[in-house]
Amino acid sequence: MRIEAGYLSRLAAEQFGDRDALTDASGTQTFAELNARANQVGSGVRTAGIGSGARVGLLSLNRSEVVETWLGFEKHQIVRVVLHSHFDMEAHVASLNHVGAEGLFFDTAFLDQVEAARSQLSTVRLFVAIGDGCPDWAVPYEQLVGSGSADDAFLSVDEDAPCFLQLTSGTTGMPKAWVKTYRSWQAVINQNVQHLDSFGTAPAVSTDDVNLHFHPLQWASGFQTLYPYLMRGARSVLMDDSGFDATAFVDLLVKEQVTGTLMPAPLLSPVLDDIEARGGADLAMRRMVIFFATPEQLQRTTEVMGPVWCHGFGSTEQGAVITRLLPGDVAQDPRRLNSVGRVASPFVEVAVVDNNGTRLGANEVGEIVVRSPMSQGEYWQLPDKTAATYFPNDWFRPEDVGYMDADGFLYYSDRAGDTIHVNGMAVYPHLVESAILGHEAVANCGVVGIEVDGEARVVAGVQLVAGVIDSEEVRSAILAAAGSLGEHERPSRVVVLEELPTVLGGAKVQRGELRSRIEAAWAE
């Protein structure tokens, strides 16, 4: 079937033309202005000689040009290669070369890195610089925009054609490019709209909503929430994501009267600290989608901000919240606070299976699998990896482990590949980390297995809260926080690090790199 490429931004412009659509540090655009700029970007790339289906990378901090380019590429069938701004240039070079990218749009904040790596980009022939200080070997973004047409293209594309390439988060090695087709992308949007429209007691998303992107726009923040708010005529606000300042974040929540945002849990505690330090804040929050949280953080969010959250579970390849826990679920049964909830919409199926793909019963630990139109895809030119990603009958394997109770609530244990085996018993690092993060001195934590004298040891790498001084007493207290776990699960040692190796602005710990750092500290 053929469809109009990128038609949702056109529809939003038709319905909400003069309303404010997008705000960043440079100002605010209306829906009509945003759509016209997107048209100019897409047609400008075509004018520069980049053809239909060509891959073009986008590397930028949060700014309006990212949204313009995102929408413009979709409208003109230019396959956007998502380059996460918190990855190093080596990963970007590998990704762009792997997919044969013909162009690279880059924020001049990354000029030095791009210039140093330019000769290694074997297939890129068009460089477009976003921001001040464009080098002579690149085209200024505004020049490219000026070369394009503001008119809608009404381009028809095969719905199974690639729309963009979403890079995995890189916590298990070099990022891999997952192909999002126009059809699977539409399924993601449908899922996220349904999820946000049925968010506890909050009303459906509407024109009086304001959505804040403070985490990288091209990761989950934009993947999950950009289009649902755009389609409903709500305004999106972009915050610089080069660093995170909890005070500046709360100030913006109040100033813009933000009603929705996506929040990685490692950044949540400083926000709650700031709100409490103020004695409260004039907030309008209705929908905060949280990932990677502990039960204590969720309880505290309710106490400080109200029942405005959901705790989500998903994967890069899905692009949407698959299951979610809402405060109302916990009110019915407090034990559910340890879960990641039930399926977030009727458009997705979730099951727990054994190693052969056979469905397991309630409370049996196994591999979590997902089935929906949005999970259909492939890794770019990695057929063996793609084949291993599915069980028969189209069940997608996110490589996560957990169990489901009799009421359909999913309990996440960990990444399948991160399981530690101690004396023949499985230890799931995520569960150990959750226990340790409950200690007030811990800002972030990662747990890995270290082999010592031929035996596996569970070791916790810990980043302390600012102002807490490392000592034997502090480390002993942190170890005691894991006292409720099974004996084989409790860490044998806590290693305090100045900073944990993470990706995506602190959202995920890189356990492979953490293991190397802990082994080095252990040897000292």
C-alpha cells in the first residue's frame, strides 16, 4: 500500500495553523511555519542531489532545526539516521559508514568532532551545518532551507519503505541501526497516542497541553511524545540537553506550565530534591513518563508532584511504551509498585516464554517477548542478528528477562545478557541496583559480575550524592541496603566511582565499561 509521506505534520498545520507549535531558545514557531520549514528542508536536500531513500545522518542537541529536519526528511523520503548526541564520534562514523549515508546534518556544537572525523566518512558527500560558525566545507542550514520549497510535496511512498534508522542505545556494544518503516512508525505513533490519551485520570492530549523535551529529542523523548502532542495541536518546548540542571528544569516547568515530559529515573531524584527545597512549585504536570525507576522514587514522585506519573517499559526497536504502571494500579494493590505494569494499549501483545519460545505460566521467569505492527522490522544489513531477534509467529525478542503475574502485570528482572550466575543461581543486576538506589547516599548505581579466584562475585559500582564523602562506613551502609535480597544476590563489595559510564545523559549504565573500571579498581 502507498501512503502520503509525513502527512501528519501537514494535517497539524491545516488544523492548528496559527497556534504555537514549537518553542526553543531562539523563539516560537506556529504549526504553519513549522510545516513550511520542514517542507523547505526536505525539498532543499532533494535539490542538493540527495535522492529518495538515501540515508542522511542528523547529529544535534535539542533545537528547532532537529524537528524541522525530522519532519522534512519524512515528507521527502530521506531516511534519517539518528545519531545520539551523547555518543562519541567513533560510534557515529561506524554507523554512518555501515548504512552508506550520503549526508550529515550536524550542530556546530560538534564541529570539531565532525571535522576531525570527516575524512573517515567514506560515503558522505553533503555536510550541512546547523548554527553559527559554518566551515567552508559545509552548507549553512539556512542556505539549504532557502533553496527549498515551502509547499507540501504530497509524495506517495510504499508503507514498507524505510522511514528512518533508529540506533540502539549502545549499552551492549556498538549501536545497531533498526529500520523503522513508514508503516511501523505509524504503529508507534498510534500506540503512543493511545497510551497518553488514557493516562490515569488525566484528560486526552489537547491544545492546552505543553510537552517538554529536556532529554535528547532523537531518543525516547521525541520517539514517544513528539507526534502525539503535535497531532493534537499542543505546544512542544525544547530545552538544551548538553547538560542537566535540575533547578533550570523546574524553573522551565513553572514558566511554561508544562503538562507532559519523559523522565529517565537517574535524573528524577535531583528534580524532586529541588521541588522540595523550594517548599513546592506551581506545576501543571499531568503526564510524566518515567523509565528505570525504583519503587521508592515512584512513591516519592506521588508525594512531591502528585499521581502524575507512569512507569514505562519498552525498547529502542519498539519506540513506544509497551507496558506501563499507573498510580491507580498501585492503589489497588501496593505490591504492583515493583512491576512495570500491564500492556499500554490494545495494539500490542506481551508474553513471557522459555528458551524455545513456549509461553510460560504466571510468575515463571523467562524471556519477555512482544508482538505488534510496530515491532516488525530489521537491523540494517544484519540478517543474522535480525533472524535471532524473532521467535516463530513474529514474537520480537527485546532480550529482557522477567515474569508476569496472574493479573497481567509484568515484572522486569534485567537484560538477558547481563544476568550474573553465582553458585548456579541467577542474579539480575537491575534488581540489585534497585535495592542499592534506595540508600540516600547513592546518586546512581551499576551492578556487574566480576570473576575472582575462579568464582563470580556481585559487585556494585556507585556514584555518591554530591556532598557525601566516601568512607568504609558509607560503603557498609550501602551494602546493608541490599540486605533484603537473597544471599547470592548481595554485592560482596561496593566500589565508589566519581562518575559512572552512562549513555543518553545518564539514562543507562554501560555495564561493559563499568566492569572494566571496577576490575581496575579491584586490582589496585
